[in-house]
Amino acid sequence: MRRPIYEGGGYRVLSEKEISRIHETSISVLKEVGFEINYPPALELFEKNGARVDYDLNRVYVSRELVSRAIKQAPSEFVFYGRQKGKSITVGGKQVHFGSGGLALYVLDLERNKRPGTIRDVADLARLADKLENLDFFIIPVYPHDINIDAVDVNTKYQALLNTSKPVMGGIFNKQGVEDIIEIASIIAGGLDKLQKRPFIGFISSITSPLKVSPEHAEYIMMIARYGLPLATSTAPTAGATAPITLAGTLVQQNAEALMGVILSQLVNPGTPVLYSAVPVTMDMRTMSFLMGSIESGLMNAAITQMAQYYRLPCYLTVGATDSKLPDAQAAHEGATTAMLAALAGGNYIHEAFGMLDGAMTVSYAQYVIDNDIVGSCLRTLRGIDINRDTLAFDIIAKVGPGGNYLGEEHTVKYMRTESYMPRASDRQQYQRWFDAGSKDSWKRAEEVAAQLLQEPVESIIPPEIDARIRAKFPDLVRVETNEDLSTGTGLS
């Protein structure tokens, strides 16, 4: 079944003049303030392409012309492929897609235990993501504390590929791990050339705010660009700490940093499918805590969507996460308001929209289900109201007439499952029925939905013979048992 296309773009937090002012100020930042990149191959590449380089300061100053050239070379959209029918997504324009992400350190499991994440959580959350109809892509959401850091890249991404056929993306911990998982993905695809033509895995490398690319991440960006695989160059300025306190100032710096990721990738390999990548957050100046669920973060993400559309670049946004520690009312209103802003603005690749609590430090199985309902409401909003002869319903109104009833009409049956969004975890019963059924709140209902989905038979996404071939070549890959008790995080063998 093909996924419906949802488009935003109706909400415009910035005027055309304001977009132009942010752009021009960002160009001044890139040209006059520059970027610190302590990685000689990157410095040499910039100098070769006409940038001014100060090798003493490891600083690059980029001209307007170089920025414009890179923007033109970068694809305005690309297809991120799923490995089953209906799972591919087109990233760009004003098409809206929501997915997971975050790399949390802790898990809030179905027994309400908060504990360190494990490799089994990566597998189970990938399976859960595969079954949630409003989640379009899977970014590794939790760090597995039971895996040696040298083997994290290959194990987390392989568990994701084993357990979801949706597009997979994740951060980078070491170069060899990335090389290994690209080789594994190439085996699954039937060759590197086939993977590059129909990529189903992508990578996230970070730009450090303010205005810095570390040697490791400069190398990662250049490496992924050489392969020509989907790339996000995530940059996360915090207003008041690693960016100006004003939202406008943070947007200027964020824009310059996002453009730097585009520029570097295109200098390496023009046409690399790179996302204009943004994770702007605010800070509570009373506590010095950074805030992912603030409405100001939602506003900045909506504004950044407009900047990406101005450049005709696909954008990577961060909304839907909450600063609440539990799946409670705060989690719901922070997730819903920020997600809706990004959707209405037309954000393309909206990550961390599923399961993220406590400023993305904790991932919750139940919150995945609740967020699926929230995202479903966002998508239903984007769908709008279908106006045609049949939906205007004059004939049925005339048939039923004054004082009649529409419950038994074929017109009602025809539209009853499609006209209204039906959430999984919300309770819409009358009070007494709700009370008699156990008075369950949305958190409890979401836990039950998640448990039920995870107890369903495990579908083989990678053929056993391919899995055996991969494991023979990469002996550090662990095995994860599924359909076991989810409270302990066990299942590793």
C-alpha cells in the first residue's frame, strides 16, 4: 500500500523580507567570522575551491559565490528507500515525514523501569517503529550500554536493518564501523552500486555550535559524501548558551551552520543527498537546562523549514521531543504543539518526534504510541477537508431530510473509516464504560498497545541466508532474541 502524500507550507512564521535578512546575515557570518575546521584535508579542499583559509587558526572563510554554488549542486529532493513496498519516502519540497531519533541514554520500559538502553531496545524499538503507521523513517533512538563502543555503529544499524524495512539512519561513532555497515548494506542491496542508486541507510554527523566542525566529524562528512549516501549534518545551537539569546540570532547562526554542512558535502561530491540539518533549542536561564519542548524551539524549527525552502533544500528538523520525564500532559502538549508547527510549515524529515522524554535523554515505548497518535493528528490536519460532489452530500441530505438520521446510510459507511482520524491510545468511550474497563489513562493504554505490537510474530526482513553470510564476515554482530519480557532489557546472546 502506497503511503499518502502529506504537504505543509501554509504556516509562515517569517516574511520574505525576514528570510532575506537572515540569509544575508548568515552570508556575512560565513564570509567574515568563518568556521573552525581542524582537519587539514577539509581546509585544503576549501582552499582549492576558492575559500580563504587561515591555517594558523584552522579557520575557513566562505564567499557568497561558493555558498550559492553548493546550494545549486545539492539535490532539492531525494528518495530515501524502504525495503518493502510502500516504505520509501521522497524528502524535499513541502512533503512532510515524521520519524524517530535522539540516541537517548535511558529507556522507560513497559514496566515503567528507567534503565540504561541496550541493544535489545534498539531491535525492539525498530520493530515497534515498523508497525506504527505514522512513523516514516527510523533513526537509532537509544545508545546500547551493553555493546563496546567500537562495535556500536555496526550493531545498532544492523539491528535496525533486521527489524524495520523503513529507511534507517544513525549517528557515527567510528570510521571503521561506518565502513562495515556500508559493506553490510551493500550485501543486502546486492552491491554498493545498487545501494547508491536506491539508498535505504543514511548517516548523521555533527557540526558543533558555535561555528565549528571537529576533525572527526569533518572526516565523517567527507567520507559519507564520497559514498553519495543520505547525510544529515546535525547542528544544535542553544539560544543563550552556544548561540545568541534571541531567536533571530540563533536562526542566523543555525542557518550558517546548516549551510556549512551542505557546502562541505558538495565540495567532496556534488549531488550528495544532504539534508539542511537543524536542531535549534532554547535554554531555561533560571536552571541552565536546555529545552527541547519549548514553543520557541517549535517556532525556530518552523522558521528553519522556510529557510530550507528558500534554498530549495530538503530539511531535517527536531520537534516532538519533550522535557517532561514521563508520558504525561506536559509531554503531550509540548510534543503536539511543536510537531504541528513543523508539519504546517512543511518540514520534510522531522526526527525525534517519537518517544523522546527528558530532553531526549530517555526514550519511552509508551510515548512512541502516544506520539504516533499526535503525528496522526498532524497528518490529518495537513490532509484538510476534501470538497467534491460526493463529500458535499447534497443528495444524502435531501434523502434523510429534516429530523432524519444518517447512521444507517451507505454514505456514512463509505466514509466512516477515512473521514476522521482514529488514534490508537486515546479513549473516546462514555465515562461509565471507561470506568468499568479499568479507568486506564493514555499512558497505560499506550503501554498495552506497544506490548501487543511487540508480541506479534517477527517478520524476516533480511533473508536468513543473507544474515548468515553477513554474520560470517562480521563476527562482532550480536544476536537479539525478541518476544521476551520487555522490562529487563535482556535477550542479548
